[in-house]
Amino acid sequence: MSSTGPLQPLTEGGVKHAIVGTLEQITIALAITVPLGLACAVFLNEVPGGYARFVRTIVEAMTALPSIVAGLFIYATVILILGLEKSGFAAALALSVMMLPIIIRAADVVIRLVPSSLREASYALGAGQWRTVWTVVLPTARSGLTTAVILGTARGIGETSPVLLTAGFTAGLNTNPLSGPQTSLPLATFSLVGSPQPALIARGFGAAALLLALVVLLFVLARAIGGRGPGELSRGQQHRRVLASQRDVVRMSARRPVPEPAAPDPADS
């Protein structure tokens, strides 16, 4: 939109700069929240105690945190105190504050659903607690953890207030999230719809439709991935397991020696 005027037709300009900004900001936010969120969820389930209850209370409180407060927190700490400029990185930090409790709570619920018999079997084989978590619990809850990440992504990708306070605004394309203002799809929608020109308002509704389609796609993907419980196999995995069992039966039958016919008894003759 940097070279498009407010009176030019809709065939001019677009939201490429907002799409790039959204993808870069959500990628940085995921790089921060996924390891922290999964580690915190594992801690809440595997290290019970008073400190774990305190952390769980903080996470539940952060779930109801207004998005404008998360934006003000990053604006005050990163921009005012540390002196960094408004950028896509600052917006990603604000999105991380909003996404982190969603991922932690969803991952916490999924890890709780892992059958305790799997943990006991791993301990019986001599594995330690953290090896059991790494090789048994997390692989079993993989589909649910993926759903938790997608739900957190859908929450962060549609936030406007944190980005409005921390990212700045630009009509041009900025591919460097560490320097200069950067626009996302929610911020572009907010700015374009507030314009008095009908062409800009139409572009704002187009950006909103694109954002809505992206969020719906993420929720559909989360539903498709998380439709089965932890440890439950999909139809394709069940079919492959049946085929593998049949191949094992064929191999065992081929290796089994054929019994030789018994020699005739002389007494019978």
C-alpha cells in the first residue's frame, strides 16, 4: 500500500505487507511459546507440589488477561525501559504473552489423559522419570500437543491490541522484524476500516475476510489432528499395523521348519 492512494481502484495495492508481518510475528511467537509452554505443562504434571499449584494458578489467571494489558506490559518493559523501537519482534513478544497460557493449559489437559499404565510399564523396564516423559508421555500425547499449539496460534494470530501498541504501522513491506514498524493483518484491518475512503474500507474488509479464513483453517486443522485421544491410532496407522502383523505371520510361517513324514512302523507291515 505504500504506492497506492486512497482514491485508486481496488485493483491497486494489497495486503502483502500485512501477510508477511503476520507470518513473521507468529513464527517468532511460536519459537518462544512452544518450548516454554510444553516444558511448563510437563512440569505441572510431573513435579507435583506447592510450587506447581502456584504456577498453575498464575497460568489460569493469565488465561483471562486482557490483550491490551499484555500489549502495555511489553510496551512498558521492552520499548520504554529497554529502549527498543516498535517492531515486529516487540509485537511477537506481546503475542507470546497471550499465546503462552493457552498452550500451557491445553497441553496440561492432554498430558493428564496419558494412561498411567504406560508410565508404570516404562518404570518397570528401568527408565527414569524424565526418560519416560521424553520417550513415552510426549510421543503418546503428540496429537493433542499439536492441537494445543494450533489453538494458541489461532489465538495469537487474531490479536489487535498488543500489535497496535508494539508494532507501529507502515504501509510498505518490511521483512525485517527486528527493525522498523511492521504491519499485521489485524492491524491492517483496524487501520483500513477506520479510513473515510470507501476503497480503503473495502480493502479493510478484504483483510478481515482473509484473517477469518486463516483462523478457521487453523481451527479445522486442530480438529482434524486432535480428533482422537492420546495413544489412539488413526485409521491409516491401524491399517499399517494390521499389514505389519500379517507380514510378521508370513515370515514366521516361512521360517518354521516343515516336519518330516514319520517312518512306517515294521510291526504294521
